[in-house]
Amino acid sequence: MLKNKIGEITTQQIVMLIILIVSFAVILIFIFVLNPGKLTDQQICHNSVILVDKGEGLVGNLDCRTGYTCISGGGNCPDLASKQTKVKIDLKNDINDKKKIVESLAEEMSNCWWEFGEGKIDYVGNAVAFSDNICAVCSVVSFDKEVQALGSVTYQELYEGMNKLKDGRQTYLKYLYNTGNLVDFTNNLDVGNIKGEDYLQRTIDFSKEYVVVTGLSEERVFGLLGGGNYIPVLILEKDKQSYEDLGCDEFLTKA
């Protein structure tokens, strides 16, 4: 009797496990295929990143698309894709205008870091070959004519602005690079041909387009991230040279 009872319990457990697996699969299909609540492309990407990690290469595929962001003082960015997200800047023609643009760029970079798991998730697994850099272009950023009239900001200004609190608890610099010290950031940034000191000497020209990128590398490329193989979120001019400097061998995001 006892032996039969044990067998019966084991069978029940197996049935319950099958039901749970099937239920979980149905929920995932509902989330990723039916897409309730009209999830944003960023949310869909973030969910797929988590699914790939939890599936350990057996379940799920990345579903990540490059976004298009127009930082606007009231106008449009006609050269950007028609499906663009407009970030409105309330321009006052004073010193704070550029600070608002810096904050918008920092937020765009933070969204990218969140989208791809904040340096905690392996979303490509064994797909990374030795010394490969697999990149994700989170967004293409452009500026309307009102913002273009303001000229530019330096990377130094951008990263100094990132010492501003992001959510009342930590700065953008701490969230993105795990440091509150711009000197440490400069000394540790070494990705492909992009070095910290050179990077901070660049300028963001509002008349040009830029890309916000992150990714994974076989080699550890940013010491402050605790040993992970993550390419930190960077903002680069949208041109062939930037991708060559970054050393992207493959791209994860769809246009």
C-alpha cells in the first residue's frame, strides 16, 4: 500500500509539473505573440532578453529593434525614420537649455542599459566567438532645427551632467558605469579603438545623427562592471568610422 501511495504522489507531481510548464508556455505566447497592452519596442526587447537568459539558449529569440528618437524643441526631425519617438525640450533660450538636452541623452542611454539587462544578463550565450564584439544599436538620435540652433555639447559636459541624480537614489553615471567618479570612468573605458580620454574630448554636434549602443564581448572591456563581458552604453556619431572604432562584428538589433 505504501509503495502504491508513493507512486501515486510521484505521478501527481509529474502531472502538476506538466501543467505548470504548459501554463507558463501559454502565458509567454500570450505576452510575446499577442502583445497585450501594446507593449513598446523597448519592453518587448527587454522581455525577450530575459527569456533568452532564462531559457539558457534552448527557449526564445531576441526581438530587439533600433528605436528612433527626435530630441525636439518643438519641431520634427525629417531625416529620421517615420516611426520616431519625440522627446520634447522646453527651450527657454538660457543656460539650462543644454542641460535639458544632456539629461535627455542620459535618459536615452539609461533606457538602452535597462533594455539589455543592466549588465546582469547573458543574452547571447555561446554565440560570442573569441574576441568578437556583438553590438546592439538601441537608438538613433537626431535633433530638430530648434535644438540644432544651440550648436553642440561636449562629451565632457554630457558626462559631467550624468552626475545628476537619475531617480533620487543614484546618478546616471553610477547606474550606467558603476562609478560616481568621472576620472575612474575615463581610466577604465577601453573598447576597441575607443579610449576614455579620447572619448571625452569628442563633441555632440546637434546637426548630426548619433547612435546609442551597447553589447557583449568575449573579452572583458570595462573593469568597473565587475568582470562582465559587457560593452558599456556609449553614444557615437552615426557613421562607419564609429562602428569600426567600436569593433562590432555582428549586430543584434533589427532596423
